[in-house]
Amino acid sequence: MSVLVRLESVGPITVVVAEGRLDFGACAAFQSQIEKALAAAGKPPAGVLIDCSWLDYVSSGGLRLFLVSARAARRASLEFALCALKPAVAEVFELSGFSRMIPVHPDRTAALAHMP
Amino acid sequence: MGNSVINAALPGRAVQSVSAPVRALAETLVGRDGPHARAFDNVILALIVISVLSVVLQATADLPGWAIQVLKITEFVVVAVFTFEYVLRIVAAPHKLEFVFSFYGLVDLVSIAPFYLARLDVRYLRILRLLRLLRVLKLQRRILETTVAERTRELAERNLALVQAQSQLKAELDIARALQIAILPSTFPAKPGCDGAARMIPATSMGGDFYDFIELPDGQVGMVMADVSGKGVPAAFFMAVSRTNLRELAIHHPDPGDCLTRTNEVLCSQNPMDLFVTVFYCIFDPATGVLRYSNGGHNPPFVRRAGGALEVLNEARGLVLGAMPGIDYSNHTVQLRHGDRLVLYTDGVTEAFNPAEEAFGMERLVGEISAHGGGSAADLVERICASVANFAGDAPQSDDITLTVLAWYAA
């Protein structure tokens, strides 16, 4: 498995810390962790923040998971945001236009300040 | 002889000098599975039951003399057969000492030992008789062996079914892959001043890259470079749907942004799997060299000027298609001049990894385009592909590698 995921709770926000490379092989494991985070998030208004500080690479299949997660979060009335993207990952989000669809914050503090 | 060395460690001389027939008999009755072994096993099973019953009878009932006599004979027969079995098992065991001290070896010994010990010392006769009840433990071997044999057989059957199913699935996927590649155009439309080439090197698993050349009614040519998120059959289906819709819309709407906007609406309404596709779509006019383009989340292509300068088509950037409806994709225009080249690619090129997990990267791609952009379109495509293949070495190709080059010469 090329991506490690750790869940943390900051008030009503569940922070998903992703580490490694989110390529095709890692997608299934990552998706189940995100689903767990969405289920674990507190009562609305609450949210899920993906901390990408240690995420080195996101493939196009991995990008799809962020789309699926953002949609699932919207259905559940949860805030969904990303923070601390490494340059390579930020570029993928920028190129694909995802950074205009999903809120992206420079770091965790800034992200939490924007979330309920 | 290896055997004599092992035999030297055996308890009892009788076993050491076991002759070939006895060894064969041991193999047949307790060694390997077969009709004789199973019959012998059933005899042992019956004797276990009889002997346990007789122990219970002796302990509980007030028996007449003839019955006691029968039980004594029974006990004698049981012990004789069990002793015979015990010796056979030692003979058949590959590591004899190990067997003697194994759980079942000890159980077998305890099953017969009380009978012999009772001959030596009658003081503990009752306890020794009760010890015979431990023969029940012999049943466990049979239960275990039967269970293991059954499980093994079931597993073998399931494995075979799985192997067959997998090979069929692989054959079908190979056909689907071949079909997917077959629908890509193999040549660039014949247009004055245009030299176009394309190549798609499919990944080991089914990917979703595609390119397209679309001849438009007014003599212009539509060029597509696209990459569906994910892999496998869903990606392949989404690729087919994307390509068909884009091609259909392109013929009726000679405006790149408009085409992407409309394609996005269709894809968003036919997207149960939340897939998406990155699309660079441009319309080239071979008469004027004008290139109009729009970009739905795809890697920005390069224009290599005839003089060698490299430009990135960085404008008109929008969201990937299929992710969100109601998005307007904008247009941008670039003027190609005599001898310029347009290079479209997917991230399979820049994200081809070598065994050390390093990516081919943008610098190497730029280097190839700068160094070899002066030749024919086909030559540049081949040089980039060769460079990527050389870089990746033995590392498995995880993503499709797709490239299109258009060289244009003004009339």
C-alpha cells in the first residue's frame, strides 16, 4: 500500500492525514478511510479536512477520490477542504481545475479557521 | 544409505530390521491415502468404539461370567490391533522419534500401554483400565484428517475455478483493449501543409487515454487529447462515451469551448461512477495556421516554434469534464507559423516511472521536444516514446502513454 492514512479529531472536524503516494493501487484503501472520516465527523455543521502535508503524488484516479469525497460531503452537509498541498500535488489540483471546485488552504491552521 | 542412519536412532531393534514387505504394508495401511488405508482406518474406528464401550460396561454393569470372558477377548484383540497399528505408524513415519513423541504418537502409546503395564503390576489395574478411555483421543486424528482432506479438496476445486474465470476475464479484457485502441485514428487527415502523427502505448492494465483527429465540414481539423480518471473497464467505457460525444458535438459546433461545455453536460448526466476526463480540444485551420483551443483540466500542450523556442498553451483552463455541470469552457487562440510544431500529451509521458520511482518529468519532455522538434512529426513522437521507454527500463507501465505531434508548413 502506497498511502498511509491517519484520522484525527479537531472539535467537529475530522482531519485525514494522508501520507505517501495516492496512485491507482492505493485508491481503494484511501476511499474507505475517507468514508470512515465522513461517518466519524460530528453533527453538522462539521467537516472533513484532508491534510496533504505528507502526500507526495496524486494520480488522476486519486483525483477522482477527492471528487467523490467532496460530493459525498456535500450530500451529508459537511464542509470539505484540503490543506498543505505539496507543489507536485498542488499542480495536479491546479491543472485539473479541482482547486476551483474544492477549497484548498495553505496549512491546517488556515483551514480550520475557515471551517465551522 | 540414508535410511540406515535414521533407523539407528529408532527405539527397539525390531523396527531397525524392518523388511521391505512390512514397510510396504505400513505405507499401504497408514502411510498414504487409498482404499486399503481407509478400510484399515474404519477397522480402527470400530475398535475404538467397541473398546470404549467395553471399558464402560466393565466399570458399570454387574456382568455374568461369559460376558467378562468376551470383554477380555475383545480387549486382547483391540490391543493386538492397536499395537500392530502403532508399529506400522512408526515404520511409516519419515521421522520416527518425532512421531513417537508427537501428540498422536503418545495417544497411540497410551492406548495400548495400560494393557501391558497391567501384566507387570496389578495394583493400579483399575486406573490403568480407565486410562484406556483415552483411546477416544484416537478419534481426533481421524476427524482432523478427514476435515483437512475435505478442505484441501474444496480449495483445489475453488482454485481451479478461479484460474479458469481469471483467464477468461483476461481474454475478454484483451479483446476490449484491442477494440479500444482500434477506434483511435491511425493517421492524421490529409491536409495541405500538415504533418501529423500520434501514438498511444497502452498500460498493462486497461487505461483511459485517447486522442482523436476530427475532420470538420469547413476544412479545419479538430484535435483531441484526453485522459479518463482511473483504470479498468469503467475507465474504458467512459473513454468510449467521452470520445463518441465529443466527436459528435465537434462536427456540429466549430468552437472548442462550446464543444467542451456541451460534452461536459452530457457526461455529467451519464456518469454514475463519478468518473471524469481531462480534455484538451483544439481546432486547427490548415489554411491560416490559426489554432483555437479550450482546456478541460488537461496538461497544457507545447508549441515548439520553428526557431526552437518553446511555448506552453497555458490559457483557457477549466475544470475536468464530467465532474460538475453548468461550467463554461473558454477559448484561446494561438497563431502557428511556418515550421512550428504542436505537441499534445497525457500525463502518462511525464509520470512514467523508472525502477527507482523517479518520474520522467517535464524537463526531460521539454529536452526531447527542444532537441528533436526539427524533424518530422512521426520522428518526434518516436523519439519521445523511445526516451520514455529507455528511462522507465524494467518498471511496469502503470499508465497509458499518449502523444500527438502536428507540424505545419504554410503554403
